[in-house]
Amino acid sequence: MLYWFGWFNFLMVIVCAVMIQVDPDNSVLGINTWIKPMKFYLSIGIVSWTFSWLLVYIQKQKAVKLFSVVTVITMLIEMIIITWQAANGRLSHFNVSSPLYGMLFSIMGIAIATFTLWALYIDILFFRQKEFPLWMTDGYKWGIRWGILFFVIFAFEGGLMAGMLHHTVGAADGGEGLPILNWSKSYGDLRIAHFFGMHSLQLLPFIGFYFAKTKLQINLLSLVYFIFITLLFWQALMGYPLIN
């Protein structure tokens, strides 16, 4: 299910790319309004394929099937709202300018929190499981465990941004940003640690598979990476941009 859901999201990336050309004047905070859903579809497609790759190692496949259903439902809720708001030239995140938009933003928060908590449960299964295929190295197994855990931790960082109703620290959202990513070039931006933390999901299993094949190696590298993301988070909280 997650494999096909990934394909659906990648198809929607193409749709959004077309809409950027068809609807070039539709913008929010100076950015074409279709760029945001395009980035979210791309991100969810990658996450869907990553979990469909990792979850084959879980012995409790009933839990995996349920997780897949929850992921599809919650992410569809998220993307329907984001796409609908984008099509109408409105903010989806941090938009509480009317009771309806505030309710939609709350629904998005509930959906993403449900998905994240379920991912945490899956990670607990990885930590508790003792038997894996014989070819799997300790580095790979622990890379998956730490990767999902860091993913969950920094996914919940989104809750901080939701509570603040903005992601820029030191100024209002919408200033000049880095190309493509649009992270603030002048102030702190909480999306940076969010991005690097959530992509632990791919990075740490990859490193554990190819490079850090022992438990000690992957644990040390994971610790260094966690400190790096935490420093990015602290830097943003202090109001400093990633690149000055």
C-alpha cells in the first residue's frame, strides 16, 4: 500500500509542477502557492517508499498493515487541506484567520500527530525485536532504530512551530529565503532542524548498511548527527540563519 501511495504522491508532484506554469500569479507570501504542496507531496512520497522499504523487516506484519492504512489516511487528510488552500491562494499552515481555517489547521495537526505516534510504535517494535535476517549487520539494524526515533522527535518539533504559528524566529514568515528550500537567509528558521531530523529516516539506515556496520560505529555516528541537528535547532531558536 505504501509503495503505491508513494507513486500517487510523485504523480501529484508533477501535477503541482504543471500548475505552477498554468497558475503563475497565484502566490502566498511572495512564493507561488503550488510550490508548497509540491514539496509536501515529494516529501510524503519519499517517506512512504522509505517505510515500505524498512517495514519488511518487522515480524508483526499486522501492525505494519495497520500502520500503512493510518499513514495513507492521515497523509491524505493533510494533503487535501494543503492542496485546497493552495488552490485558493491561502496559507494552510498557521492560518487561523477564520474559524474554518483554524479548524482545518487543527485537523492537520491531529492527523500528523497520529501518524507520528504510530511511527513511534513501529520504532518500539524495531527496538524490541530480537530476530532479523542473518545478513543484516548491527549497523543496519541500529541505523533503522535511531533513524525512526530521530524522525519522530523532529517531526514533533513541528508542534512547536504550530504553537508559535510561525517558523521564522526574529521576524515574520515570508522574508527572503534560500533557493528551493526557502529557509530564511536573515533569521532563524525552525524548519531546518525539522528537515535534517526527519531525514534521519533515510540517512542513518543508509550509513548503517554501507559504512558503519557495527553497533559501536553507528551509535557514535548517530550521536554526532543528533548533536548536529540539536545545534541547528538551537541556532534557529537564537534567531540565527543557517548561512550568514
